[in-house]
Amino acid sequence: MPTINDNLVRVYDRISRAAERAGREASSIQLIAVSKTKPLSMIEEARRAGVTDFGENRVQEALEKIRQDDGATWHLIGPLQRNKARFAVRIFDMIHSVDRLSLGQELDRRLQATGRTMPVLIQVNTSSEETKAGVEPDRALELAEQLSVLTGLAVRGLMTIPAFTPDPEDARPAFRLLRETRDRIASAGVEGVGMDVLSMGMSHDFEVAIEEGADMVRIGTAVFGARQA
């Protein structure tokens, strides 16, 4: 059975080849190992193999895993309810799923109380699925402008989760739409808003995401192996 280190060697090779196809430097792409449902023993194995950034979907699960002195960088990549904001700002280093002003305001209130500023990404619904979280692409600029005045937040870019399809190529239009949305916001020059991060791509489609401009890829299965049935 392959080890996590073996899996990472393959993942980094796939990242390098995708970056080369896109004329990019592989070093510009940040791997976030998605550790949801995974035990601390596997996270520690990934740390020993050189992983520095981990992604969790649920605040409650993350509370049981994250230690403030563990040296890792922790990303909240799943949806966040306002009533969990007070916990999220304590344990995470970055939040990828800010998709409405009310959530941004609650995070800002909690962060200002602790004197922290947190980098966040705006989640964009690029697949028009009603079940998917995220602001509509044509409203992303408006949300960025609204969040820009919240001093506890530092908007760094955008995130998306496209509709799952067996063929990774089918996700390309969603990734391209996120990049185009980023470019539109960047060209607006909103003070206090950075657009240097596109968080997109998972185990089955991250190579396509890199070709379309991903700066962060969120990879779980290809790093930790398939979930147990």
C-alpha cells in the first residue's frame, strides 16, 4: 500500500507537469492537504513528509485536531455558519468560504475583539447550482467592495467548488470563470482588496485548475488515499 509520502511524490509531479504545460512555476502553487475525516496520525505523517498547509471542512472536527503550537497552517475550506465564527477565528489561519456580507461582518466583529486580521477568500458559485455555496460571479465585485471596509478581514482572492463530473475537463469552464471574475475585481482596484489567490481544484481536477490559474489546490484523496467505506 502506498504511503502518504509516496502519494505526495506523485501529486507534486502532477503539479509540476501541469504547471509546465501552463508556462508557470510549480513553486507558485500551494498544496493544501485536505485532512477532513483523517486522524491526527495521518496528519502527522503528512507533516513529516513536508506538508505545511491543511484544509478542514467542519469547525467542530477541526477543534478536535488543531493545536495552536503545531506549526501547521490551517485553512477552513467548507461552509461556515455565523454561530461558528467565534471558534473559526480562534483556530484557523485562513478562511476560503466567505460568501455573504453578514458572515464577513460576524468574522470581523470576532477578529476585532481579539486584535487579529485574517486573510479570507470569497467563495464564488461558478456552476449555478442552487445547492452550492458561494456568491454569484456577477455579484462578487459588490461583495468584495462590501468586505473591503471590514478591517479585521484581508480579502486575498477567490475560491470555487465546481460541479463534480467524471471528466476533469468539464470543470474547466468553472475554473476559467473564476479567473475571469478575479481579473474583473482586480481591474476595479478596490482599496484593501487583493486578488492574488485563486483556490480551486481537488484530487480529480487540480491539473485542469492549475492550467487555468489556480494558486492553491485542495487535495485530499490523492494525498491521504480513498476514504474507508
